[in-house]
Amino acid sequence: MEKRVAVLPGDGIGPEVMEAAVKVLEVVGRRFNHTFEFSYGSIGGDAIDRHRNPLPDETIALCESSDAVLLGAVGGPKWDNNPSELRPEKGLLAIRKHFDLFANLRPVKAVPSLLQASPLKEEVVREVDMIIVRELTGGLYFGEPSNHTNQSGVDTLIYTREEIERIVEKAFELARLRKGKLTSVDKANVLESSKLWRKIVDEKRKMFPDVEVEHQLVDSAAMKIITNPAAFDVIVTENMFGDILSDEASVITGSLGLLPSASVRSDRFGLYEPVHGSAPDVAGKGIANPAAAILSAAMMLRYSFGMEDEAAAVEKAVNTVFEDGCFTKDLASNQERALTTTEWTDKVVDEL
Amino acid sequence: MEKRVAVLPGDGIGPEVMEAAVKVLEVVGRRFNHTFEFSYGSIGGDAIDRHRNPLPDETIALCESSDAVLLGAVGGPKWDNNPSELRPEKGLLAIRKHFDLFANLRPVKAVPSLLQASPLKEEVVREVDMIIVRELTGGLYFGEPSNHTNQSGVDTLIYTREEIERIVEKAFELARLRKGKLTSVDKANVLESSKLWRKIVDEKRKMFPDVEVEHQLVDSAAMKIITNPAAFDVIVTENMFGDILSDEASVITGSLGLLPSASVRSDRFGLYEPVHGSAPDVAGKGIANPAAAILSAAMMLRYSFGMEDEAAAVEKAVNTVFEDGCFTKDLASNQERALTTTEWTDKVVDEL
Ligand SMILES: CC(C)[C@H](C(=O)O)[C@@H](O)C(=O)O
Ligand SMILES: CC(C)[C@H](C(=O)O)[C@@H](O)C(=O)O
């Protein structure tokens, strides 16, 4: 197959980990006989510096002519005091909205060789294997009115039936392919938007009788992610709750440095990015952990290109490298010698 | 001193743990020479059954003529399918709003003898000693418009300057009396209401130069509560974020069963309740853990009655009983014999 990939390195360690992901994809291409064509564009702080726009038109055009987007990371102290419209995060919000990437998929799975890095007890997290499906283009992030004066501030949490239906369906489909359990998270005892959300989940479950469904209040879910995270399979929730819960869940297994994410819509187009941020403190030193970027590329192979075997091969290679005790600085305990970004990537390449 | 206490036992284990708290307060009264006068009222499911109203006028009148309110718990499966207006939680929301109890104080402190019950590693939680200050009468819970049809649902996150100022001041005052550190949690990179929130925190810090202030995004705070909870002293945040983060924080030390809470305003009136819910599954068996209710009574002594020594005496008694290895069923490991609610309460009474 021939696929065009838009690569948006962004800020901080973004460029370094994108380089690693591209290197791995090139190897996958050779081994499985695909051609990946990479084109580069700017986003976030990088784009603000070059074009005074966190999501320039050139970048949008580049993504429009691609089959999928790989993104490094955006943000950093340099742009923290910029006005709203010139903040790196605006680039991220704008690209999600422009391409209608309404479903953010955030898998969290325990990696046996990394459990010692978890803040939780090993027996609590050993069996964790969940995916959070976060609605990404609605709710408080985009509802109007949204403004503030010196006297008051307002944001609007609004969802239409269509917005809820499509994300809930996506989650049901995923649950069916996994362990068959869906936890819908809302605050239906207080919020009106949550009442509609819960109603629609209850309607849709009739179409997925093979999926077990439970409703959980967001406060209760925030507890269970810590006390019994292994009980979850697929969690589906609205944008703001999903932001909080997926970040909460990202730290329980000690493997934040290797969590990938996908932001997709109903066709196969999608944007793939590591969960970790731009990590300005380690940027440019060649020591960033490229695992999350490489695993994001694997998600792209799976979800956007339908290349299941290729995705699995990358994931297996990454796991093997960890099991062999090879770690970058963030994960290495003092005993082991930490590998550089390039050294670690080459181990994965060797496995492939 | 003479103080009138309104006792609202509510549902599930509410009545059992209130009985324990009242017993302890009576002992405190005898030992420190105070008279506490207890009057009982209904709220939640109990009030729905008796008066078809989760917060009857009689209960409001009772609370109005009292110096403070002690509440057990509300809710249970019996009322789960009631219409909105006849849900137990409505009683809770209504009493907070009626009495303008805008500040919810939720302390979380590690108890050495209970750390083995924590899902987190002991070294991560050993030093935890934080208090979450949640805004309780504004934001998404009360903003208008708030409604849903079959096609869309909307809630409104609105805060006025006055609402933000008073909760932020309360948090600064608390931080000054504790370790002098305040973490303000918002989503200022996305929400307009958060931008005003952050601005006001930055204004107020000038009045509290002795307090160290940091801003944290809510997603990042949800991670740090797990990865480095001991770094927090006072956290202040808006209603919905506070709901999620305070419940998240409540499970990290393994001592959910003994966490108290206070909902207060600018004068000394306040409502005190255990964080645990009505626990319908253990209700009526005489095995409920009364520690959280007793510690809520201690908070009442401190915040509403200004009885610092009395509050400290209760807290010390509770701690001693735990250190002596006395636990109710929820906390006892198999080796120990679990005490009933009454037996455990009597241990605390003996200590006093
Ligand atoms: C940067 C920010 C706007 C963004 C969000 O809240 O969506 C980020 O936290 C994320 O989760 O991708
Ligand atoms: C019962 C519910 C309305 C309430 C809330 O969300 O405020 C509860 O979760 C709490 O935190 O006291």
C-alpha cells in the first residue's frame, strides 16, 4: 500500500520523538512492502514562531492531502503568556475541530517490566487493560457563550444528540472488539447534558446486546480508576470529564512515557500523538523516550491504514525491547545504563 | 458554651453513624463543660418518604434555628429512578444553596495504621496531608440555562467575581494556618471562567504574601494527586473539578471510611458530613464505620464552635483507637476481630 503521512513535530521533544517514529515506520514499510510518504508541517509554538498562527493554512492543506497525521507535542514556557489566540494549545484544539476528530482513544495497559515505576501497588495495576474514549469536539471546550469580563466568566456545556450518538457508537464498537464491557461516565444526578447522554447510551445498548453496559458517575469513576482499575474495559465520556479521567488513568501504571493516543472520526482519517507533552526540560538533549510516539504510529497503522499485523509487530518490538531491560533515562533505574532516543529506537528497529 | 446542633441522619448508614457522633459529642460536652442540644430532622430519601420532599421546610427551619448541622448520608437504590425533584441528592444540593454554604472543605491525611489498605505504595502516600477547598454553590451545578430535550442538552458554567473571591480568600486563609502553600486548579488554557478564576487568584495573592501560590491545570492535578500527593497543602477549585478531585483524593490513603467534610460560609454556621455515602449494602447491620461521622463532628467543633482543644481531643481519641488496632469490619484485616459500630464508638468514648 501507499500512504501519505503528515508529520507535525511541534515543540519541545516533539521533533525528536517524531524522528524516531518515522524511522520505525520506514522499517515497517520495507518489511511489509508499503510506501509511506512523509510531509512535514508546523503546529503549536513552532507555527506561532514561523507564521504567527498555531495552525497555519499550509498545515491544514498538508493534512487534508494526507491519509493520517502524526503529531509530536505542542507547548512550552516560551508561549505561556501569549494571548489566547497565539497559544500552542489553540493549534491542537483547532486541528481537532477542523477535521472533526470527535473520538479520542486513550489506551492504558500495564507493562509488566515497568510496574515498579507505578505509584500504585503492583497487585492493583497488574491486570490493567482499558481504553478511554473521550469526546473531543463538543462540550465545554467549544460551547457558546464562552467569555469573561472582569466581573464574571461563562462557559457552555452543550451536546447535541448526534454528537453523543456518534461517540457512543464508536465506544460500543470498540468494546465489542475487546472485552465486551462499556462504562459510560457522566454526572446524570446533576447535569442535564448528562441525562441526555445516559438516555442515548441506554438506547444504543439495544443495538449491542453483546456488550455489558454500566453507568458511573464521574466522581465515582475518579475513585475506581485508582481502587480497581483492572475492572474497566472501555470507558466513554464527554470532553472535559475525558480530559481529567484519561490523564488520571495515564499515571496509574507508571508508563506515562509510553502511552499513545488517537483522535479519529467516522472514516479512517486520524491524528496520532503521544500522551506525554512537549517536556521542555529534556528537549534537545537526545534523551526523550520515543516509545509513546512509536506506539502512536502503531495506532495509526491499525486504525487509519487497517494494517493490524504491522501495528502488532511494532507493539511487540517495543515490548521486547522493554523486556530486554532497555530503557531511556525517564524509566531507567540507576543500575541500568540509560539509552539515548536514537539508541533505543535502533533497538526497536533491530527487533523489526 | 451552649450550642444547638441540627442532626439530619438521612439514609442508609446515616442514622447509625449519626448516633455514634452524637454520643461522642455528649462526652465532649461533659468533659469540657459545654451543653449541646440536638434536634433531629429529615433529609434525602428519608424526607422523600415522609414528606415527598428531599428538603422539607421543617428541616430548613430546624437548621435555621441551629448553630450547625450534622448530616449522615443521603441516597439509595430505592429512590434511584425517581424524577429529578424527588431524588435524595436534591436535598443535599438544596441545603447547600439555601444556606449559601459555598466552601466545601475536604481534608485528606494519611493514617499510619491504615496505610496497608491504600491502593498506592506506602512511600507515595505516607506524608499526605492536604485539604481540598471546593466551591460548592456555583458553576455547572447551578448555572442557567440547564435543560435537555430529546435533541440536545445544555448546562452552564458561570462564576461571578464575588463567588470566586470569597472561595479563594477562604482557601488563602486556610493555607496561612497550615503549611502556607496554595494550589489553584483550573483549566485556564481552555475555559473562560477559569481565566477569570486565575486572574482573581493572582490578585488575591498580593494580600497573602506569606502564602506560596501555584496554578495547576485540572488534568495535570488529576495526575499529581496520584504521583505526588504529598506535595499538596491546600487545593482550591471550582465546583465540578472539586467534586472529581476530592473524590479522587479520598481514596489514595486507603482511609475513605474516615474522611470528614465541612460545608461552610463566611460566618461560623456550617454543615458537617462524612465523605462516604449511605452504603445501603451495610445499612442496618450495626457494622458501619462511624469514624468519618465522628471526625466530621470534630470539624464542627473546630470551625463552627471555635473549640480547637475539643476538636483535637476527638481526633486524638480516634487516632489512638486505630493505633490500638481496633477497626470496624471495613478496615479490619482477617486477623483482627472487627468491632461493631457501637463497640468502636465506645472505644473512642473511653479514650475521651
Ligand atoms: C492542551 C489541552 C487543550 C488539551 C485538552 O485539554 O484537550 C490536552 O490537555 C489534551 O488532553 O490533549
Ligand atoms: C450527590 C452529589 C450531588 C454530590 C455532588 O456532586 O456535589 C456528591 O457527589 C458530593 O460530592 O457531595
